[in-house]
Amino acid sequence: ETGVTQTPRHLVMGMTNKKSLKCEQHLGHNAMYWYKQSAKKPLELMFVYSLEERVENNSVPSRFSPECPNSSHLFLHLHTLQPEDSALYLCASSPRGGAKEKLFFGSGTQLSVL
Amino acid sequence: GESVGLHLPTLSVQEGDNSIINCAYSNSASDYFIWYKQESGKGPQFIIDIRSNMDKRQGQRVTVLLNKTVKHLSLQIAATQPGDSAVYFCAEGGYSTLTFGKGTMLLVSP
């Protein structure tokens, strides 16, 4: 148990659906992240929030919309996704959001877009 | 941009052997390095990290070696066990968030 909880663990959705991924951290950290993990590719950073302010957005399509209502919760709202968006979506947190600190990951949401 | 890579996509060892997983990095400005383990169906789990002012750091059954001259990082696992079977990632940190490599699959046979 890493202290980072993601729900749901699995999600199947059609291209016209709207769904949300949820992440909660119980570590008292100030930074939270969304990563995309596709087969045979490195982890891709999508969004970074530090103290609830978005500090980095790696040119992610607008069909992915993050929300960070407080430092413990992070959401990823999904709409009009494409089949190539099927992947494991990982949430992580870190104490301050710097480049030289370890990330604590959740178990991920395995997303399948039909 | 510069990237982190791994030499071997799959490493197969016998239980009890020592395992060595290698990683090459190309950003000479990186000064923080970290190894993660990812088991099937789980998120990446921190193993060990090292800063560039060190060449070696040891944990429980694991050692990370850093060679800044050739920009090479390795993870050594002593007395490898079946429970060590997983994908191992290295990552580097510098001025922005961590950059991850693709990963190496470690397979441990009983």
C-alpha cells in the first residue's frame, strides 16, 4: 500500500461516453501527477499539480481534463476518447513537486476505449 | 529532448543468482536517479535512488551504481528471488519532472 488510491481499477468506455478517474493520496503531499502508461513505451507525464495549481501540462489533448480540488484529491475527466487512448493511467504524488524527489504511485486505472 | 534508455528489454535469471539491470542516460545535467519496480497489475514501486554526488548506494539486497563519466546507471539485485520478477524502470531528474525509461522485464526461474 503506497498511500495513493485510484478508482476505478478498470474502465471500459465508448468513444462518446464521459467518465472520470479519481485519485486520493493519504501522505500529506503537496504535488500530484497523472501519467499515461502504454505498452512498450516509457511513462508519459500528462499533468502536474502543486498546491492545487497546475504547473505542467505536456500538450495533452483537450479530451483529457484534470481537476485538483485540494492537495489530496485529483481527477481526470474523460470525454470523446479515441481507441488509442486505451492505456493504464497512473496517479502519483510527491512531497513538494520538485524534479529530485521520489514519486509515490497508485495502482492505476486500466482504461479500454471501444 | 534527451532520454533515458535501457540496454536489455528482458533479463532471465535463476533463483539465487545476482541480477544486474542497466540504464543509459543522455542528459548530463541530470543529478538525481531513481529505480522503480512494477509488478503485474500494480503501479511502480520505489526501490532506491541516488544523487550525482554519490557513485554507489546500497539498500536491502539492492545496490545502485552511478557512472557519470559514461552516463550509466545500474541496479544490482543480490540473491534474486521469484518475487523479484517484475518490470524495472530507471528515471532521471534534473530541472523538470522525472523522465522514465522503457523498462526491463526481469524473469526469475525457481
